[in-house]
Amino acid sequence: MAEVIGNKLDALRKREAALKAAIAAEQVRQQKRKEKVQARLASVLGACILVDLKTSPQLGALIEESLKRNCNPRDAEFLRATGWHV
């Protein structure tokens, strides 16, 4: 009887370990998916803004002010090197 209980506990522990591994793998997949969506969102928004910048100096001024407030030093240096006034 004790052996049957021990086998059952071992089986449950194995199942628990498998479930934890599956949960961890799914969390990684979801995080990667979220990052991919964020990257695409940034790309699409950036492309649209760059197109409108060609015809709207006011938009350029607004974006430069936003960049001054929100960019980290490394990104600000990159933007300055590409002609932005950050």
C-alpha cells in the first residue's frame, strides 16, 4: 500500500514538473510575441511619422521636443548623429 502511494506521489511530482516547464515555455513564447508586436508597432508608427515629417515642420518641432524629454543619452546621441536636434 505504501508503495502504491509513493508511486502516485512520484507520478504527480513528475506531472507537476512537466506543467511548470510548460508554463515557463509558454511565458517565454508570450514575451517574445509581445516584443515582436512592440517592434512592429514602433516600425509602423515611425515610418508613418517620417513620411509626415516631410510635409509638416510643426510635427517635426513636436517630435523633437518629445525626443528631448524621452530619449536616453545613447539614443539621443544616435539621433544627433543622424541630424535630429535632440
